[in-house]
Amino acid sequence: MPKRFTASGEPSKALPDALAPLTAQPHWLVWKFRKVKGKITKVPYQTHGAKASSTDPSTWIDYDAAARAASNYDGVGFALLNSKIAAFDIDDCRHADTGDIEPWALGLVDRAGSYAEITPSGTGLRILGYGTGPKVHRKLAVPNANGTTVEVYRQAERYITVTGNVYRDTPLVDIDEHIDAVMSELDVEKEIESSPKKKSSGNKKKLPQELRNMLYLQGERPADYVSRSELCWAFMNRCLRLGLDHDEIITACLDTAFSGKSIFEHVKQEGGRRYVATQIRKAIRKAPKGEDDLVLVRVSDVPFEPYDWIWKERIARKKLTMFAGMPDVNKSTLALDLTARITKGGVLPDGQRAPLGNVIILSAEDDVADTLRPRLEVAGADLDRCTVIKASKDKGKQRNFDLSTDIDRLRRAIETVGDVVLVIIDPVSAYMGKPGKLDSYRSTDVRGILAPLMQMAADTRVAVVGIDHLSKSGSSQALLRLLGSVAFAAAPRAVYIIARDEEDKDRRLFLPAKTNIGKIRTGLSFRIKEKLYGDGPTFGSYPMIEWENGDVTMTADEALDQKPDGRRSKGAEAAKALILTMLKEKPRLQKEIEEQASKHSISDQSLKTAKKALSVTSTKEQGVGGRWWWSLPGQEAML
């Protein structure tokens, strides 16, 4: 078997292009041969040595990380859960010395028409393709094929080994139809169960009540059905709509607890398991296509996933986050600062480590050459990991990217670039489609655009940060100031306001206005610094962000309501009342006032704003360790 990795552990060029749909997904792990209960098996691991799980995404990694670690293990593997990748695993079908393939296996490779590779043993083949039908994991015996077996995976909670040892170098195609056909054609009476059979009583308890009711019907013309055949057909379709898999339907139909009832007797008369398998395949083919029907999912079929943070408690993969602010508060510069930290795997403003990865940028207002590139460079970004979508192309003619029509193209771009952590859309309003076609102030139109975007983020496991502007005036609530429909604030899982500190024009506030998934309620602050860039004709200075230490307790509502004199800020009004009360008769220690402010939940910023509005003077005592006193105008003589 040719090696798929270089001696340094870096991925080699030998991995075929056909596997790009797998390498683009962070579903990878590594594995070793281990003896478990007397049997040699392939045990999945994380790169640091702990065991991995095919049902726990937190134990998976991207392909490059798996490739780098592969030299310390026996191979790499791919977790199938939620990947839309399906597979046939054909054991004992290839002669290790001659390379001859069993005719049945060769026929299946030809029928499927998808990529196929040799398995680690050298005696098997694996066919990979796309599969989105009902969940299946079955192992079947192939009659008259010298002991060949085929294991079928679709929507399975398993992992498969990946060798890149090509047998058929063909792009991945949809193999759903072939999976259904193989399960129907093989002698299912000789099925090799991949898990212990369920007891009859267990199955009865787990079936939804409406299905049990159908199984209890009896007679040649049960209830409102013309025949037992019609009842059985209705039962198959209902099972599929409720999300039951192939094995669960067969088990239900042959459950002896329903002996003598219409469905059980009809299935028994028509051929048992083989008949049920054939009917399931027919029902799948005749079922309404996904775009014409409801999509159902049983919660018990969805494994738990913790939030996958790129900035803990603030920005998560698979979610839409919004940055909003007035013009000229450096929203785009902030997004590029985040880009730089991700592309270098650098430290985030609060000390966390950013995940290393690629960033895709949609920028309607900034040119790549004269704005994005120099700003990314002064921020310290790895430009090789930054990709800008300039336009969308139809029949060779370029047009603006359109969120209403180009989500699938964005999805493909994410798969092509690979290892994408973040997508930035700046601003979202510029990509809402042709003017007049959609109304950005109508909630249904906006949600119709954002819902597919959020689904794409979930499917590709990327974080999406959209940038929006604020209205110049209006509500005192920050979330209602986002330009356009309220859906721009309601749909994202987190919204952050970037505002200018009215008492310090060079200071910017980064404040949470909404966070449905994070626990952090305080904000951060930063300043804009100019950094020299280029030489000769390209020499100039460009803005970069310098983060300040410490949390900001001012709320987003207060930040947008603030005035230099504190007149409109509710927080500042409470602070002014406290200051006037405490300084009514004489000056007081600054520490005492700050302690009382804290007890009354008055933020430091509100206290600072009110102090300036009341022209309070700060005076320090003479000598080392002198304390600070606050006084109102005219009280200086009392110090």
C-alpha cells in the first residue's frame, strides 16, 4: 500500500482530489490496531492520545491535524455522523497478492460509479459517496462470493478508515439508490447483525403510539384500509416520516407481539424480511422529495454537541453573530483584527487562544488591494489564509454576490478553501439581493435570507460574522437600532455593538447587546492606532486595533444613549443622584463613592460620565499613598 503521508507527518499529494468533500470537514481522527476481547480491532484516538468517539464531535479534528499525527498511529479515519457521506465496506473481496477482485464486488463498484479505495487490510474495498436517506448500518453476507461480506453505512454513528489507496479514482456521487438496492437484493435472512437484536417488548415500548395502533389492526380489510397491503404500505411510509431506520421498521413488522394482526400476517405471507426491505425501498423512492415535504428529526437521534467556540462565550462555530455600529467606529477594522488572530492561531483580546484556520471575507465597501490587504498585514494576518469573494459568475458574466441565491456557492467555496473557521459578511445589507426584489425592512424577507445562511454555517461548522449599521436615532434599546428589520437582531445568536466613548473620542467600546449562547455580559474596549505600511509609492499609515485590559460594565443601551454631559444616560442619572447625595454637605473619599456605586449596580462608566457632567473635582492628599477626594464646585476650601 503506498504511503499517504510524508516522513514529517505532513499530508502528501497522494490523497486523491475525490476525497476533498471529506478533507473539507472537521470529522477526522486517528486510529491504532488494538486487541480487544481477543479480537484485533481499530480503536479511534485523538492526536494527544485520548480515545476519540464517532458520536462526539469535540473529539474530532481537521484533516491536516490528523495527517500530521498519522505517523504515530496506524492510520486516519473519518466520522460519518452528520457528514452526508455514505459507504460500502466490502470485506474479503480482493486477493492481497494478485489484486484480483470478486465479481460481485467488482459489479458493485461499477454500479455505484463513485470513488473506491483499498482498505487497510489489503483484502477489502470501500466505496464512498453521498447518502442522505434513512439511517443505516448493516452487515450483510454475499451469497456464493467466497465469504465476502458488505457493511453499509448511511447517516451512521460510526467512523471509517481512509487510506487514499485508490482503486477507482472517480468523484463522489450519490449512492443512496444503490444502498437501498443492495439491502433489498441480498439474502437478508442471512444478515449478520451489527448489533444484538432488540427484544420484542423493548421495541413495543419505543414505537410511537400511532404506529403501535396500526400494528394492532386486524382482519382482511382493517379499519379504513381497503386491504392489508394498503395498511402495510401506509405503515412503511409513516415509519419513514417519523424517522425510523431500516432495521427498526423490519423489527416492528416481524415483532411476534403482533402475531395474528394484519401487518404481521401480511408480511409473513409475502416473504418476511425480504418483502419488508423491498417495500421500504419502494417507499423511499416514491416519497416526496425533501424540498416538497417537512423535514422531521427525532431528538433522540441527535447526539448532544456542546457549543464550539472560536472566542469562548462570545462567538461560536455554526452560529451567526452580528457586529453593529454607527459609521466610522471601525467595525470592519475589528473584523479584520479577529481575522488576523484566527489566521495565525493568535491570542484573543481576553487571553484565550484563537483556533488556527482560514477566513473568507465578503466586503462590499473596501477594495482588496488598497484597503483589505494593508489592514490585514498591519494586523498581523497570514494572507495565505485570507480569501475574498469578489463576485459571483453566471455563464462567464460577473455579478454581485447574492445571499438569496448564492448560499450553495458559498458552501462550495468553504469546501474548496478548506479549514475555514470564519466567514465575514461586511455589510450584510449589501448582499440582500437585487434592489426591489427583497425588502430588508420586512421581517419575513430578512429571515428568508438569514435562515439558509445559518443552516449553511451549521452544516459546514463555520462561524459567520455579519456587519450591520445602526440608525442615527430612535429607540433607546440598542437591538432596535440595527438598520432594517428587527430580524437582523432576532436571528443571530449574539449581537455586539461597537460604539464610541463620548468622553474619549479615540476609545471604542465592544459591548454585548444580545447573547443567547454565551454567559459573558460585560464588554471590552480598544483604541485605534495608526501603523506605517509599505515603502516608496505605497508608503502610508493604516488603522489597527489596540485592545485595552479590563472589562467594560457599560451596557450597549447606555453606550448608544450617552452624551458628553451625561444628560440622557439612565445609568449616569443614577450616578449623578448618588454623587449629589454623598457630596451634599462635604467632600468624600473617592473610594467611598465607588463602593456605594457598586452596591447600587452603577457602572464605572456611568459614574465617570456623571462626575464630568457635575464638574466634580478630584484632589489627592499630599505625601506617599495619599488618598483621592471628590468635591463639588465651591467645596475645595473644605479639603
